[in-house]
Amino acid sequence: MTQKLVVVGAGMASGRMLEHLFEAAPGAFDVTLFGAEPRGNYNRIMLSPVLAGEKTFDQIVTHDGDWYAAHDVACRFGETVTRIDRKAKVVFSRGGETPYDKLVIATGSAPFIIPIAGRDLPGVRAFRDLDDVEAMVAAAKKPNAKAVVVGGGLLGLEAAAALRLRGMEVVVLHLMGHLMERQLDPAAGYLLQKELEGRGIKIHCKAQTKAVLGTDRAEAVLLEDGTIYPADIVVMAVGIRPEVRLATDAGLYVERGIVVDDQLMTSEPDILAIGECVEHERICYGLVAPLYDMAKVAAKTLLGEKAAFRPVETATQLKVTGVNLYSAGDFADAPDREEIVLRDASAGIYKRLVLKENHILGAVLYGETADGAWFFDMLRKNTDVSEMRETLIFGQAYQGGGKLDPMAAVAALPDDAEICGCNGVCKSKIVGAITEKSLTTLDGVRAHTKASASCGTCTGLVEQLMKLTLGDAYNPAAVTPMCGCTDLGHDDVRRLIKAKGLKTIPAVMQELEWKTSCGCAKCRPALNYYLVCDWPDEYADDYQSRFINERVHANIQKDGTYSVVPRMWGGVTSAKELRAIADVVDRFEIPMVKVTGGQRIDMLGIKKEDLPEVWAELGKAGFVSGHAYAKGLRTVKTCVGSHWCRFGTQDSTGLGIRIEKFMWGSWTPAKVKMAVSGCPRNCAEATCKDVGVICVDSGYEIHFAGAAGLDIKGTEKLGLVRTENEALEVIVALTQMYREQARYLERIYKWAKRIGYDEIRRQILDDLEKRRAFYDRFVFSQKFAQVDPWSERASGKDKHEFKPMATLSLEPAE
Amino acid sequence: MTKTMQWAAIGRLEDIPRRGARCVKNGGMTIAVFRTADDRVFALEDKCPHRGGPLSQGIVHDGCVTCPLHNWVISLESGLAQGADEGSTVTFPVRLEGDRILLGIAAVAEEAA
Ligand code: SRM
Ligand SMILES: Cc1cc2nc3c(=O)[nH]c(=O)nc-3n(C[C@H](O)[C@H](O)[C@H](O)COP(=O)(O)OP(=O)(O)OC[C@H]3O[C@@H](n4cnc5c(N)ncnc54)[C@H](O)[C@@H]3O)c2cc1C
Ligand code: SF4
Ligand code: FES
């Protein structure tokens, strides 16, 4: 009979343990997984980049619904286990009693909140889970928002740097004399402080926090010396305490953490404990590498195999983009110790090694950390370094008189050198996996070895190993870069524009380290669009970064003339409009007039110089630009609908006109075409459009993601709505979601396929709040976009565009 | 008959937008005058070596212009097509005197008797 395994806590340790368990003996246990958080396992380490806006939460989920389903895990997320009855072998939760044969406690730790007045006020947060991150992100949205971070350790500084990236004013309060005093010596602490101050973060060391002030919510933080820092949010990052309450109440042996032996067994048979809640040989751990070792051993113990957990040295890195910092071991001063220090102020480098009798005890590296793994390896192996003492500090590449070459350094690492500290993966394991499994991508290596899959700071090393093993067959550009000017892909650029608050093209190029001085014809129009979309009220459109058609608001033709297509709302026109067009055609001798495939009229072959006057004339009859040239809303085709047609069910013409009048002028990643048909006979061809509506008796069927150009694709059905108002809201929200997420030149059908149709349905149809927020953002941006570009130019804007600078006559003057 | 170079003042630097171009008509020919992001000025015949596209309408970047019709990239300095494409466009010398732009046109003039 399969045994019942209950796991309390869906965190990093338990996720890893289940992986080992299912890999070794699938089906051996019926697993029930409790988690207090309303979500499954994710990579908690990466909450820092999520807070900074450099990653999304989806990217850090380690186990998704499919994975749990595939392994028959009964998921009880959002359900806290409140009590263990070890006699009856059941656990209690809101959902009742759950019996177990084996129990694993993996409750992690609880953030420590210092016991001062005001600590319970809303606005005081820890930095532990996604809810904390969301609360901080929300606080950062307020203009001029201020954050006070209490604690200048790893966690506090990652929070501070991330909040600063989000545009907040940030103060860090730190009790000790320098930052990260547990990992850094004062000199490295100083360099770090200077770097963070350079980013606009205020650091206050030796700060005794006395109280959080505020009536209904946190408003400020008061220090013992009377200093007051205003705060919209206060982040407590002063430390963690093993989460042991369940175990204590159940009568297990608990000291600082739940005491376990080498097999991870607690004092009670059939109950194991792993992770941060555990104490082993008087040590509690707060970094994932040893916890992953525990996970491996616990899985073996559960299966009755022999394995033992042994204490491990840990190394630390700070995950703040642009700060390189590595620290391992013990580096306190002592009479029997020697140190080697290297400083390079202009390059911002500081390295310090602490030795005892020619063995490395500790290493602090700031500014340049490539040799961290090498030092750490010698530290753990207790290598005698007397042979290379003279050059030790210059790193591995200098040994043996070689030149500084990162590839040589990686090549020289011994097979058992640890590459990924989080997951304890050594060099030979990575190289082995690459050759045996024919891996060619970083994702592949991550999937098979887990190397660089947690905090990601060793990604560079892993890539160098891949390069070494695969030679030219490895192309490290896992994402397709936007163009030759950058290595970043469109998604990264879009995210970083938001996260760093970049509001001009030069700012993007500077901050994201563009390789060219002013971009190219591929990236400039894309960046211009992203900035228009993200900062509709603040960004000044850069016309020189637009393709000619969008710059002069007409379509260029092969002979250098232009075509002009005015809007005919929903394809409906009148005698007056047609007469105006006829007059313009006569007056400017326009060579061709054609009905387009988009239900309107095209005038082709107009000279550029004539454009402003053509527009002025058309404007008098009420015409505005049809944007036939734009990555923006093009046409909304309609059929005659219920107004005339014997089959029509709703006013399809009216709805089409309403949509077009509401949405014209908006810029989009690629062109957007819509159509509304009055019944399923579909005379407006709505089912091959970017967005289409099929009217039916009971309402409006909304379709999206069709194509009828280079690719032909029928639409997907988004869903049925009852009223015209709702139809408009859904269409607008869908378009805004697309505007915010798609890559430049990616049409809706390609974007939707990438994101997933269900995800779009979820955000646009099911989640009313999200829908409304998308809708509101579209409406806001229309305030700045719905300006007729033709009338602007007819009255003089950009007039230099339309006439020559000079006309030369070089004949000698008689 | 001698070949002479005539310099004609065609306007001021501020008449051309940065990373943009303006046209100068010279008889039947159109000359595109470009201004780069760092205020250098170049002149080319407004005709792409590919299929005659109007280069003045392209996007200007790093000393090059991308033709609006089929995206060939042409060097402003040499008039040569970049990358794998082959061909060239006639270039004209340009001088900046203060912010005045002078365009040099080689012309064939009657020698004064
Ligand atoms: C004028 C028109 C043809 C006509 O005489 O009917 C036309 C003309 C052009 N189409 Fe189109 N398309 C026209 C309807 C269509 C349609 C039919 C429709 O809209 O219902 C389609 C298929 C539907 C679709 O888009 O999925 C269509 C699919 C394309 C494509 C392929 C797009 C794709 O993503 O697959 C291109 C190429 C592109 O955009 O890169 C294109 C590009 C063009 C361009 C802009 C080519 C260019 O870059 O110069 C042509 C501009 C001519 C001009 O100066 O006016 N045109 N084009 C139609 C104008 C509609 C309007 O009133 O705005
Ligand atoms: C922002 C941040 C950055 C970090 N960066 C790094 C880093 O760079 N490197 C590194 O090595 N480590 C880092 N850490 C530490 C690392 O995340 C932890 O060591 C690791 O997550 C601990 O794993 P765990 O499984 O023991 O606990 P957790 O991952 O915390 O999981 C425990 C889970 O149990 C749940 N739980 C608790 N009690 C109950 C109950 N009674 N019933 C049901 N569920 C319960 C909790 O809600 C939680 O979801 C970071 C941590 C944070 C917060
Ligand atoms: S789709 Fe239906 S309503 Fe529209 S014209 Fe055709 S038959 Fe009439
Ligand atoms: S005409 Fe210039 S690229 Fe074709």
C-alpha cells in the first residue's frame, strides 16, 4: 500500500525534496502538500529581482499546476497547518484532519520584527513572500513615495536597491557601523555604501530605531537620537527566526530550530524536518545551498536509503544588478592570521583574503568577483597556498604566469570545483550533462543540472563552461536581441524601461548600454513606441525615430509620391464626403482613386509638397487621417447589420463606428484591424481580424488573434458579452494589454500565441478589476493620442518636412 | 572648358532636424542633405542605389541612412551601401561655416572669354 506523506510548507526546501522523491521512486507516496501562502513553490531568492521589476513572478515559479498534477500531489495552498497530533498521526488545518504515515516539516522561518511602538501599523512589512513584494510595489506607485528599510544586511539592501529602481526615495537604517557586517569587512562595506549612495539611497549606520510613527498607518520612523524619516512604507529586514511553533506545540525537541540528526529525523519517529526551520549540530542555515543538501538526504531517508547531511560552508553574493560582491568564510582579525589586500580605487575593486598558516580562511571580493569560486574551492578543501602566495590575490588566471583570460580560468578549475553554490553543482556535473544529453542552451543546462537556476549569479560561469565544452556550437544569446545595438531582447527592454523609469531614447541607450551611439532603424522605432505606450503623458514623441510613413502621416509609394487614406468611420460615407474627395482629386490632379480592402478610399500618387494642402482641403469636409500608414488602429470594417439587413441581430455598423471613434489615434506594437458583423454569416469578415465581433441574438461574440495577410488564421473566441458597452470595454482592455506587452511589430495573433489564449481570457474576461485597469490606462493615453495629425500639419507643424530647403540655380547670372 | 566647384549656401544647420534630412533641388536632380546626431552634415543624391528610393525620407543613425523602401543602409560619408548590399550613390562635399551650410556642386561652366 502506498504510504501517506504530508509536507507542511511549500517552500524552497520541500519543493526540492519532492523532486528527488518522485525521481527516485515515483508513486511511492501519496503526497499532500500544505502551504500557508496562497500559491505553490517558487524561487524565493528571486523575489529581489521581482521587486526590482527585472523579473516577473511567473518567471520564478519552480513548480506549476501541471507538475503537481503529473505527480498526483494534493495541493492545499492557502491552508496553514495549525497543530500536529503525533499520537494519532494527523495534522489539523482549516480543512479538517489529514492523517499521515510520514510527516515532513518545512516551515522555513519567520521574519523578525523588532518590538517597538508602531510595529503593527499597516505599511510596516517584512520582505519574505510575494505578498510583501506586492505591498511594496503598490507603495512605490505613489508619486514621490518614500521607503525606510530597517536593516542593512543582504535582504535589506536588496529591498532598498529594488525600491530605488522603482523610483522611491529610500533610507536604509542599520544598527552596526558598516553595511552587511556579517559578510563584509569595513572597507568593503564602505565601497558598497558609496555605490548605493551613488544610486540615490540614503544610508544611516549606527541607527537605533525607536518607533514607527503614524495614526492609521505608518508615516515615519523615529530614531533614538531624535531623527525622523518620513515613510510611506517601512520594510523590516533585521533577521529571521526559524518557524518552530508547530514543532514546539507538538512536543518535539526544539532549541533555536527543530533539532534533527544527520538523517533529518526529529526527536519523533516518522517526523522529519528540513530547511530554515531546522537546527543541525547547533547550526541554523539561512541560505539555500545547505537546504538543498537536506532535501536530498530527506528524500533518501523517506525511502529507507542511507544518507547523511553534513555541515557545509556557505558563500554569499548580493543580488543587486551592477554590484559585484562575494564573501565566504571567516575574516575577522586575529593575531595568528595574515591578510592579503588588493585595492584599485579607479576601477572600484577591493579584494581581501584572510589566511592562517598558508590556508585560506575567508575571502571578500568587491567589484570583481570572478575568482570567488576558485578561492571558495580552496577554502573548503583546505588547500595549502604557500606556492602561489605572491600572486594569489590576482586570481586564478595569473597562476602559472598565464594571461588574464576568463576562459582559461574556467578551463583550469578542477572537476569538483563548485560552480553553482545554491544548488551545489560542480564543474564535472555540468560538463557531463552537456555532453551526455547534447545540451546546447542555458535553459537546457538549467533543466538538467539546476546550475544557475536559483539566484542566477553564476550564469556567467555556466555559460563559459558551455562555451568551453561546445566551442562555437554554443551561442549564448538565448534571447534574440532586439537588433545589433544591444544584447537585450524586446521583453527585457520593455521591462527595464518601466523598472528603471526610463523616459527618453538616450536614457534607454545609456542605461541599457547600447553598443551604438544612436541606435539603428530597427531599435529606434521600437523604443519610440515603447516610450509612447508607457509614458503617454510625459514622453515627447521622437519623430526622427519613426518610419517615414508615420513621420509624414501618409504612405510612401515606389516613386516617392504618397497615398492618402482618410477615415470613413465604419466604412460609411456620404455625398458630401464623396464630393469633397472628388474636388481634391481634381484640384491636385491625383492620378488614381481606389477603394481599399478596408472599406474606404485611397488617393494615390500625391506629391509630398502637396500633402499639407490636400489635408487642409479634406479637413474642411470633416475628414481626419485614416492612419493607413500606422502601427496603430487602422480600420473597423462593418456590415449593414440590423439597421438594414434581414438577418442582422444587432447594430453592427453603429458598434463599428463607435469602436473606431473611441480608439482611433492610438499607437500599437503592429497594425490593428477590426471588424463587426451583424450575424454569423459574417459579411464583414470579422473572423480573420486582429479583433472581430460577431453579433448574435444574445449579445456580442468577441473574437481575436486572426490574420489574413502573410499568414492566414481564423480568430480565437474570447467570449460572449451581453451589452454593447461591455463589448467596447473588453475590446479596449484587450488592445491595451496587447499594447503593454507585445514586442514591436508583433501582431496580436503572434503575441496571443506566445502569452496563451487562456491567460488573455483570464485577465480580460474573468478578472474585472484587471479589465477595468487596462481600460482606464487606454482611456488615459488617448487623451494625448487622439489628435488629428493631418490638421496639425495643415496648420504648420513639421512644415520643413514638406518643402525643399533650397532650389539651386547655378547658371551664371547674366 | 574647365571643371569648377561651386559652393552654394543652402541654409542653416537648424533648418535640418538632428538625425534628419532636407532636400535641395538642383535642376532635375534632388540632393538630400543630412544632419547627424552629432551635428555633422552630409549630402547625397536623393536616390537609393537599389531601386531609386528617396534616401532623404529614411531613418538616420550613426553616420548612415536606412532607405525607406527596402531597408538598404547607405553610408552618408561614402555613399556606399553597407553590409551585403552593393552599390553607391553620388556624394557631394559640404562645408559648415558657423551654422551656414555650403554645398559644393561640380559644374561645367563656360570659361569667361
Ligand atoms: C490600400 C490597401 C490595398 C487596397 O487597395 O485595398 C493596402 C495597401 C497596403 N498594404 Fe495591406 N492594404 C490594404 C488592406 C489589407 C488587408 C485587408 C484588410 O485590411 O481587411 C490585409 C489583410 C489583413 C491583415 O492585415 O491581416 C492587408 C495585409 C497587408 C500586409 C500583411 C500584414 C501581415 O501582418 O500579415 C502588409 C505588410 C505589412 O504590414 O508589413 C500590408 C501592407 C500594405 C502597404 C502599407 C505596403 C506598404 O508598406 O507600402 C500598402 C500601402 C499602399 C498605400 O500606400 O495605400 N498589407 N492589407 C488596403 C488598405 C486598407 C485600408 O483601408 O486601410
Ligand atoms: C528576498 C529574499 C532573498 C533571498 N536571497 C537569497 C540568496 O540570494 N541566496 C540564498 O541562498 N538564499 C536567499 N534567501 C533565503 C532563501 O530564500 C531561504 O533560505 C529559503 O527560501 C528557505 O527555504 P525553506 O523551504 O526552508 O523555507 P521557505 O522557502 O520560506 O518555505 C516555507 C514555507 O512554509 C510555509 N509555512 C510556514 N508555516 C506553515 C504552516 N504552519 N502551514 C503551512 N505552511 C507553512 C511558509 O508560508 C513558506 O511558504 C533569500 C530570501 C529572501 C526572502
Ligand atoms: S453578416 Fe449578417 S447582418 Fe451582416 S450583412 Fe451579412 S447577412 Fe447581413
Ligand atoms: S530602393 Fe532603397 S532599399 Fe530598395
